[in-house]
Amino acid sequence: MTKDLHQLLPSLDSKTADCLGIGIFQYRLSPAERFLKANQSCVRLAGCAIKTELFKIKIRQLFSNPEDYRRWTQLLKDQQRIKLFKIAIKGKNKKAVWVAISACVVQNGKKEKYLHGVMQDISASQKEQERVIQEMDFLQSFLDQMPDAIYFKDRRSHITRVNKFYAKGFRLKPGQIIGKTDFDFFPKAQAKKMLDDDKKVIRSKIPIVGKIERTLLPNGTWNQVITTKVPIFDRQGEVVGTMGITRDMTEHANFEKERFNMLMNALTVLNKALELRDPYTFSHARDVGRIAKIIGKELGFDEDRLIKLKLAADLHDLGKISVPLDILIKPGKLTSLEYSLIQEHVQRCHDLIDEMKFPFKLSDIIYQHHERLDGSGYPNKLKGKEIMLEARILAMSDVLESMTSHRPYRAALGIKKAIAELKKGSGRKYDSKIVKIALGLIKKNHGNPFWLNY
């Protein structure tokens, strides 16, 4: 536009030019500076009442900021033209008016220099831009006060904004992080998981809330964090990126781990007492734990769920510590009273463990491990899906181990009888899917117990 101004101005009569919503002017640079032509919009923007008033001032007098005028003259000197130069000029009553000026230098045959230009009032858009900037500054200030790592990414998972806490974690300034990805800061495998989460949020438009992760710090240590990622939408409802909030939970996790270890130490002492009193029950619980863990792996349990299952198996008979030893090792058939005392071990174990605060319902798993799908079990005659999956695994594992190992009151019944019992009770007393897995493992192990060398 600037290169055609010197052709445009002579072709406009004053009446036509005065109808335009943008200011048009011709300004002589040499031999003596002054405005030569201007339309009414230009006069109004300059805060003048009439054109003759504008013609009496020099262009530098319009600039509110002398530094803007210095940059303006330097650009004209270097490039001979300028496009959309945003400045504040002194409008009516010296009130600042934001304009965008485009102009070019023209020289005639007499070696006179002129400046042909246009100026447009951008006060409304500038005000809106300043409002947006203020809101962004407020947002950034708010983010920087948060004690969590907060970060924004585009659809390609490139980081577009972070708060100070995030940058401090990498000993960098926020500006040094913008444009990078997680692959620039984390091990490849870990960064890949983060990228997969970003893609999942963008694809599904559903947040990932409270995901527990371990991250590698710049000092080489690992910490535990909890992360939430949400999609960011534009006005059309399309996802344009993600926002993440990550909180360091290492101290809390360490405290919980210590508390959990204290509970485990207490239970280990009780288990050791059971081992001293009844080695057979102790070894039974250990092997049931092995069977249950293998079954859990076959079912795709994650590490946390496997720990829960193994712990329940290890402790499922802890209540027998209250049963008289002569009943536990009694050969032959038990009386109804003796059998009821044996059954009470489930309730006693539940009550003992229920008082301890575990991060999962350990006592409920143990409480249900003698229930059967058809309601023939105890203590509550639960049926089918009323029984927790972990308890169904323990039920099958308990029977399989009991029938294949020796007891003080009887010899081992053998793997073949155990297989027959599981087949007979599959879908009726025992979960058919769990039985199928166990039988498959036995077959794979050539008809032998698959847990002995585990």
C-alpha cells in the first residue's frame, strides 16, 4: 500500500478524500517541513479543528512519545517506507489516540522530499489488546503463585506456557521451555507415556484426573507426582491443546509408605507367631499367595493390585492363631462345634485387619475368601458377583493348595483330585475363568503344581 500512496493522493479530490474513514496526508520533508494536504479524518485524528490548524504544526509534534518519533524517522531513513507503525498521537485535548500509520518517502525532480501516508484509528483494537494483555498478565501472575507445576501445550504437545514452579523444577527460565516437548526434559520412555496421555485427552476430549506417576528430576532422583490433564477448547468447541497440573506427592508418598511398612511389620510379627505355633498353616498361606499372584498376573492385574492380592493371601488364615492347636491338627472328622471354631477364623482375621488403615479394602477380601458362587460358602452366604474378584481368586487358590499339600491330620490328596474338584465346581462354586487359567497352567507344567518353583 505504501508504494502506491504517491499515486493515490493526487487522484483523490478533497471531497472524496474527506468521505474516507481513514486519515490521508501529504507532508513535505524538505526543504521546509509542513503538512501540505490532509483529509478531515486526518485532521480529526490529530486533534485539530480545521485543516489550517494542522498545516501549522510539524509531524513530530503529533507523537506522544519522543522515542516513537526517533524509531519512526530511523525506519523511514533506512527503508524509505513504513507499514502499520503503531503509535499514540496527541489527539483532541491532548488525549492519546492510537493509530497505525503507513507512509512512503517520495522525491520529485526538484529534489523536494515528501511523505505520503495514511493513518487509521486503532484505539478500540488497542484497548482490547491491552485488556487481553492485562488478563494474560493476571493469569500468569495467578499461575506463578501456584505451588504446583502448571503447563499448556498445543496439539503437537509443544509447550506454549508454563508457570515459575514448572520452570524452577528444571532450573530454567519459562522462556527457555516454550516450544519444547517432554522429550527435551524426561527419559524417552517416560516422555512417550506423557505424549500418549496428551493424545488421549485431545482425541477423547476427556480429562485425565489424578494420575499417579514417577518423574526423574534434573538431580537424578525420582519423585512421585499426581497429574491432571484437561483439554483446551476454542470457540468452535475444537480441542486446540491441553493444560496440565502436576503436584509433587513424594513427601506424602514416603510418609504413606513408612506407615504402610509399620503395618506390614506388625502383621509380619503376627505371621511369625502363627508360623511358630502352626508351621503348616503358615506355609499354606505362603503358597496360596504364590498361586494367587500368578493367577492375578494372568488376569492382567497391575503391580498395585498384585500387591493387594498377595498380601490378602499371605494373611487370609491369620485368624487361626485364636483357634486351639489341637483342633487345627486334629486327624479325622471335626465335630460341629470344632468346625464352627475353625470358621470363626475368617471373622477374627477380618476384625483384626479391619482396624488397620490400609489404602485398600484388605479385610473385605479376606472376609470373603470362603464364600462360594452358589451361596454355599461362609460367613455371609454371598453369591456370584457379590464376591470380590480377589476373594474368588483366593477361594480357588486356597482349595488348590490345600488339596495338593500334606497336613498333620492327612496326607496330600494330590493334583488329580484337586483338578477334579476344580472342574466339578467350575461355574458353580468357583469362578470358571479363574479355574480355566489354573488348569491351563497345570497342563502347561506337565500336570504338576505350577507354583512350587515360583
